[in-house]
Amino acid sequence: MDEKLEFPLVAHHRVIVTAEAKDLEVMRRLFADFELVGPIAEARASSGGKYASISVSVRFPDRDEMSRFDEQLKLVPGVKMVL
């Protein structure tokens, strides 16, 4: 399915990180270049304590900015998945 996105849009992300990498300050610095909608929220850790999730909502003016956000997250050590 090829969805057409209409910009600007607000996207809600859950970033899954290793427990050692759940430093919110690192995430705040990364997200400083983007327009956040609400606070960065740390969610609960996985049942085994190996992973944690961080929730963030971002307003994107266009697809390029959305792609840049994704690329920046891929550079952060410990980020395993973005939902």
C-alpha cells in the first residue's frame, strides 16, 4: 500500500533502545533540531530489563525532514528499532 502523506504532519514514535542507551539527555540533544510536540517520555523497560522505550512526537514540515529524523536516529548507539 502506497500511502500519500500530507505535510506538515505530526508523527508519534516509540524508540526502542538498549537499557544502557536510554539516556534522555542524548535523545534531547538529537531531537533539538526538530519540532517536538510535547515532552520526550521514557516508557517502561522490557520484562527482562534488556530494552527500554522512549516516546516522542515530532512535527515534520516535509518528507525530507522526516527522513533526516530517521537517519539521525540510526546514528545513535543502542537504538534498536523505531516504531
